[in-house]
Amino acid sequence: MSNGRILWVDDEIELLKPHLFFLREKGYEVETANNGYDALDIVRERSFDLIILDEMMPGITGLETLPRLKEIRPMVPVVMVTKSEEENIMDQAIGSNIADYLIKPINPNQVLLSIKKNVHSHQLVTEKSTADYRSEFGKISTSFADARTFEDWKAIYRKLINWDLQLHESDDKSVTEILSYQFNEANREFSRFVRNNYVTWFDDQTPDRPVLSHTLMKNRVFPLVDQHEKTTFLLIDNFRYDQWKMVAPIINNLFSVEAEDFYCSIIPTATQYARNAIFAGLTPLAIDKIMPDLWLNDNEEGGKNAHEEEFLRRQFQTLGKRYNLYFEKIIRPEQGRRLIDNIQKIYQADFSVIVYNFLDILSHARTETEIIRELADDDAAFRSLTRSWFEHSDLYEILRLLAEKKHTVIISTDHGTIRVDNAIRIQGDRETSNNLRYKTGRNLNYNPKEVFAVTRPEEIHLPKSNLTSTYIFACNRDFLVYQNNYNHFVRYYKNTFQHGGISMEEMIVPFIVLEPK
């Protein structure tokens, strides 16, 4: 089996027989041409994996041949061979999209290295990544049992996401299946960790307790605002760490990443609870007690996140902050364009907050729209769709404008999301909440082994709509389905992205600090 087809174009091709023999011994099919015209005729008839092109040839030079080759075979990499290192020659060659260049005299190993880099780079990278992951598999699995703190789980989650990003294009399906299994194993252990420790995280005396949603502003955001002249806090709903890794290279054109960390979303990992807690600087139970007219329980009609700016200004007052605030929530595309037109409002503020709801909308659209579900078939596809949206979004333009004005930017979210695939049967009355990853109500019937049940919501600082309210949370990739029309809802919601429960993806939330370049 051939390793690839190479065309070598050189007017002194006879002198290169040792190089040709070396490549053929390595398993390559090598054809030759001793001038540019013959090379053009050959590539019109046959395809090649790589072309090696001499720069100085009589009749038609390599630099003149190159653009004509590209017209015929635009995707074939071309390696230019030259006797000269003159800058103008290199500029011409690189400007014509050469893949690599070699300076004469060349040796066979140089040529082989260039071929491997340009023909086999993807294969070599994935093979090495696969081998590296297989060798580290045991260490990662052992780390689950050794994890004692949220910091430990942050490190595990970061490592698993980095492997997922490296391996998602691997042709070795067995290794991607192994990684998927290991992710599930990690989430089972993480869910156990949360069950055992979550209640204690609300106690100020608990060592190693994570920053939670209601302490995020006080502990992480306001200290940065105090240090910088202009700061913008960008909260992208449903924004996961793997999605951040996809858009980071785009943002790198504008900002340097000063910090890439995480905090812990409270449960339920749902907008009503987590985002209100962020802006109020209070747990949901405290919001309900202090401002009962501004909190709505799950079974009550009305907008559940209608007072975020009011909550934030109250938190300013409580902590003695006198920031000149600009607050904007973007749900529809025209609102993003309007903000660009009114960007001076952000420039004039000490501290700006922008809530961007697109990814939450995209998650719901994927559930309800067949074509979006096909476009975002799995986590890798959903990441790719996120990157494509971001690259062409008003949000990217807003970031570009903020970079120009030297704003420090904080990017975070209220919670993440997870693709669910395992249905759990439950029963509940009409007052039970609708979310697929958590339920709250007074007449819930469930298997306590399958969920994290909290019969005293005040222990985890959650309000209750009546005296006997219970909360239950789905873990890992489970989702909660009523007995009525069970099979229909299982088919409809399986492999959709949901939030509200307990998983690394939902609770280990990215917190990114950017400084303009």
C-alpha cells in the first residue's frame, strides 16, 4: 500500500535518483518532470498528495509554475526547493501559498520530514494523541478516587476536555469510546462528590469550599473591577469550557488570556436559580426571604429573571460599591446590533455587564428543530457550531470594539449544559416543575438511588413553594421523565442538551479574564 503520490519537478532530476530511490523505499509513489510545462500536463491528468518544485528552471521557473499548479490542483501542498535564501524569493513563494520550502543542497531526510509534515501531519498527530491518551488512561481513572476537593475536580475536568478536543478527529473509534466511558465514569464520581459535600459549601468555615454563584461577584468580579479603569463582564448563558476552548483562538487576535479558571454553579444549574444568585449576591433562599416580591417559584407564572439589574445594584449598595454601571441583556439579534450602535454607553461606564442568551436559545432550537439537531449531532458538532456563530456574531464585534478601548473583559456563564441520554422514571402532580434535570414539588415519587434528593431544601439554601416541597436532581447524563407518554418523551429528549442537574459540564463553570493586546 502506497504512503502517498509525489510529483518531483526539477530540471536536474537525473541527479536526484538517490532521493527518489529513498522515497520509494519508504513506500511513496514518485513521478518526475524536468520542466514546468510537463509538470502542468501531468497534474492535469493525475492527482498527487504533494508536489516538490524546483525554483530555478529554464523555460518557466518554479515561481511561474506555482500559481498555474494551484489553479489546477488548489488543495495539493507544494514544497519549493531553492538555491537562494533571498527575501524577495521567499516572499513570492510564501505569498503563493507554498506549504514549505527547502534550501539546496537538500538531504533525503529533510525531504521526508517535509512530506510527513504536509501529507501525514493529521494522521501523525492523532496517532500520537491516541497513544498518549492510552498511556494516561490509568492515571486519569485513579485521579477520580483521589479527588477530595473542587480544585481536584477542576483539574480532572480540564484534562478530560483537553483530551476530548485532541481526540475528536481520531480515526480510532475505540479510543473515542474509551474517552466517552471515562467521561461518564468521572461524572458518576463527581456526582457522588457533590452529594457528599454540597451542603457544607454554604458554611464559611468549610476549608477548600469553591466559589459559588452567589459569591462570584464579591470574590472574583468586583476585585478585578477595582483594579482596572474599565471592565466589562460578559455572561454567555450555557457557555461551557469546551466551547470556550473553541472560540479562544479567535479572541486571541484581540486579547491576551490573563486567567483561565472555574467557579461552581449552584444547583439547580438553571438560569432562574444560578443567574439570579450571581447578580443578587445571595442564595435563592435569601432572595426569596429578603425580596419575596422579586422571586417566583417554579410553579408560579411570570418571568423568572426579570430583576437582574435591580439585584446587581442592590449588591453594589450592600458592599459599598459606587461603580458607574451599564447593564444590557441581549436575547434577540437586533439587540446586539443596537448595542454596537450605542457602544459609547459601555465606554462611558466603569463597569459594564452584558448578558448574552444566544447559546441557551441554540440549545432549545436544537431540541425543537430537526435541522439544528443534525448540525449539532454531538458535543464536537455543537462546539463547532458555537465557534461558527461566535466568529460571525455581533458579540465578536463588541469584543473587538472593547479591545480597541482597552477594556478588561471577564467572560463567564451562569451554568453549563450536558447532552442527556438515559431516562429516569418519576411521578409528580400538576405543581411539579417542568425541567428535565431537576424537579421540585410536594408529591414526587422517585427511586432515591437514581437521583440526588433533598427533602429539606433550606439545607442547600433553596426556597420551597409549600411546606413539604422536595428537590430531586438528575446526575451524569440522566433526564427525568413522567410515566405518562414515557416513550414519546424519551425519544423526543434523548441526546438533547439540558441543564439543571449535577455534572461537571453544568457545574464546573469557566471564568476567563482577558486583557486587550
